[in-house]
Amino acid sequence: MGKKLRLNEAFKEYEKKFKYNRLNIVNAPPCCGKTSFILGDFLDKTSKYIENPIERDKLSYDLRLSKILYVCDTTMLKDSVLSENDKITARFSKGSIIDSKKFNDLSKILNAEDNGEIKVMTYSSLGYYIKKDKSIITDNFNIIICDEIQNLFKYCKKHNRYKDEDGNEVFSNDGEYVNLIDELDFITKRSLVIGLTGTPKPINDFMQQYGKYADIYMIFSSKERKNLYTHNFEPDYTNNTFNIIKTLNYSKMKKLGFKMYIYTKTIRKSKEYKQWFTNNNIKAEWLCSVNNGKYNITVDEWGEVVKEFIPTMNDRQLELRKLLTKKYKEDEEQNINVDVLIVNGAYETGWNLKDKAFKICLIDVSDKDEQYQARHRIRQDIDYLCCLETLFDGDGYIYEKAKYGELVRKETYIGNSTYRSERIYLPWMKIIDEKYIGVKLTKALKDEIIFQYGIKGFTDKKVIWKTVKRDLINSGYIVKSDNNSTYIFRKNEELKKDSVKEVRSMNNIENLKSWILNEWDKKRITVSDIMDATDFGRKSFDKILENDEFNMFLKDNRIKIGTVKGLRKTKYMFKY
């Protein structure tokens, strides 16, 4: 099929219908029109889309909006759905959407006179009401729409936990999310339940892990799903998102009029990234949850639990958030007044970035489903996408888990029975500012260089002065340290301060490198034989071995100088 189908077209093309007594999962990719289909065609022609509709469902639900419950994963999504009020009102003469949490008790809404309103709440709220009285939900709602339903299961796994007597985190069988999951079968037998998701995998993963199964009906097959409309998703991969931030061509980005969107996990990183952009005169802003005064508990890319106090956003941030949830007309474009927008996990779903200038996207999480959801907040094709990857070897080849959990190299099929090994993109350090050249580097200046230019290599635990020094040398700079002083010079310019002795030392290094590359036969050789062949004394040779640039040369050429097991203490040079 050539044309990619929107969701309303796909339902007609494949003659899809929802089923009673099952959890219907609309497994359609982002941007194909899930919400517009549900709040449009489905409500207008309800019985057409239900398999063997019972008597109550033979009428269209655009006249019975109060019998519909719309459930959201986040406050952000809830606000976005609520912002569609004008559209719903225009389409349905009596319709508007209200937030059930404005009331102390759900019964106050449900027992009120029918006013044609769709009720909107989060999974957390629904779990609370289910625990109080599950029948009050099923008795009053004929249809329950569960948006971004994969996050019900992800949040359950994340939040329904407690510490046992030994201090170990254990899954809890009590809580708002787990209560709701446990009652899914009860609910689906009494109400038509429709789940919407672009990434259904977390649902199956959760059920298999915890043995909590629901009778799921997946609407589209994998083959059908490939024919559904979405936007491009062709990422590069990085071992560290800050590497990419520090090395992008911002002059070109500005010339093209491009803006950048960054999705990360923690508030700490959001602030850190903004600080870097501010230091470089790039207009950036970060956003977090509106649940200020509470704590956000998440797991970072290395599996460490991070607990962060959620701060109150300033007026500028709140105004920016309002722009993201605002209802826009079809031909109306957002005008987000920043060059870089940074958001955290509270913004994974439930909002759309429609400013057409956002063409660059960095996803600072390694979870594949989360990457997919976060990228598609930009509702258009983009020019560059880079995602975090945490499973890789020392050469940057990406690994993935195979059938039995073993690690294998990740390969992508490129056609003609050919596969490409996926690799991480590791950029070079950018040229450093003139103010750091030829001056004595204080600790403060070193920290500036680390923050501004430091690149995290494949085997680096973190970016420190040692790693920066390595990259400076690889980039052709001379880094000199003596008497507690450190200087950076361009190659050959260090002679302005150095002695003839240093010149001789530099020449010795170049001569040895030349002998290794051009005269050595690449067979194992003792250090003594090297000195004889090159006419170096012990003192001069040992001095060369202390040089960082020479050691990087050895590493780049896979050469090692040291002892060999079983051959006593004699030092050798050999290829590895």
C-alpha cells in the first residue's frame, strides 16, 4: 500500500470493530489521529465501530457524552484533552469536558443531572475511585477511553512498591494503579474499554513479569500497523547526550532557523543543559511537572533511583507550558519563543509541539518506547534525531538482548541480505576558546573547560580533567604540567615558553613514532632492542613513555609496551 492511512481511514480499510468483554488496544503509532478518531467518527457513528452492539449502544454517543469516561496518564495529557473543549462544544451542541477532580467525590458528578459532559481524570484518580466503589464507575459509564494506556502499567511497576524488612524494593499488590489493573476484567465485562497507545510493549511485559493478565484484543496486526501514518524515526545513537549538545553546529542551526527539543529524565539534567545553553548565548528553557512541592522519583539511564524535589516553575515557564497545551486551529502554528526546549518525564505524552522550526530532537533516555513517544511530540518530520544508548562495547558497537538474554551486536537490515552493525556516534571535542590558550589554568578554568567542552568516551565513567586532557591532545593541542601549573598550547606555539630541552624531547617522540610506523616489522620486540635500534638512552626512552600524546599514539595503533605473562619482567612492545 502506497498511501499511509490515518486512523479513521484504517478502521474503514481493515473493517475494524471494538469487542465487548475485552480490553481493546488501538495500537496505532503517534500522529496517526487516535484522539481525533475517538472524539470524532467513533462518537458520531458508535454502533458502526462496535461488534454486535447491544441495545444501549445502538445510538451515537455524541448525544450521550456523560456516559463516557476519558482517562489520561499525566496532568499534561489531561490539560491537553481539556483544552479541546471548544472543539467538542462546536461539534456537539451540548458538549464540554470537565475535570472530575474539581469535586470531592465522584458521586457528586454522577448523580447530577445529565449535562452531556465527558468526564476526564487520570489513572491515579480512577484507581482511587475503583478502590472506593468499582460499581459506581461501571454503572455510570458505558464507554471508558484509556489514553496512553501503556503508562498505566509502567506507572504501576514504578510506583506500586515498598521496602521489605531487609530494605529491598518489592512490588506491592495494593495501590491506585495495581487496583485498577486487578479490576480490568470486571470493568471490561460491564463497560466498553478502549485503550490508546503507540507503544503497547510495556503492557505485555508487565503482564508476563507480574502474572496479572487481562483479555487483550490488539486492533491492528504488525503488517497493518506498518501502513498507518506517522512521522520519521531514524535516530543516531549516543553514549552521552551532553556530547551532542556540546558539539552541534549552532551557527548552521541558527542560519537554517532550526530549533531544538530535548527530552531528559531529571530536573537536574534539565537545569544543567539550560546552563550550558545560557553560557553560550542560546535561548533555552526547561519545564517540569506542575505538582510543585512534591517529589519526583525516577530511574536514570544507568539504573540509579533519583529522587528530586519538584520546584515551582516561574511565570515564564508556566506561560510556555500553557502554550504547549493550548488548542490551536488547523492552520495555526505555535510560536515557542525559545531556541531550545527542555522537558522531563512529565512531558512524555499528552501534548504536541507544532512549532515547525523544531527540526532537531535529542532524547536523553535509553528506553525504546519512551524514545518513540518523546520524539513524536514533534508533529512533523524532523532533520536530526539522536537517542541515548547505554548498552555498548568499548568500540561503541551497540548491544541488544537476544532470545535467551545473551548480549549480541545490534544489526539493522539495509537490503540485499545485508546488515549494518549499529554504532554510537562519538564526536570530536570542539576547538576551545582563545582565552584558555597559553594561560595558567586555575581549578575554576579547568572546570569551565570540562563543562563547556568535555566529551564522555565509551569507557569513561564521567568527564573529568584527565579525559579532557586526553581529548585536547587528540585534537592537536599541547597540554603541559609542571610545578603545579597547567598550560594549553597549540602545536609548536608552546616553544614561546619552553626550553631547548623540551624541543629535543618533542623531536625524540616524533622520531620514535616514525620508527614504529615505518621500520618496525610489527613483531614482538624488547624495549632494549628498541633503544638499540633507535639510539635512545634509558632516561630519554622512559621520558617518552610518560608523554600523554605518545601513549595516545600507541593506543590508536593498538600497540602496548609492558611485560608479557610467562616472560619474567622483561618489557616488550607488541600489537594487540
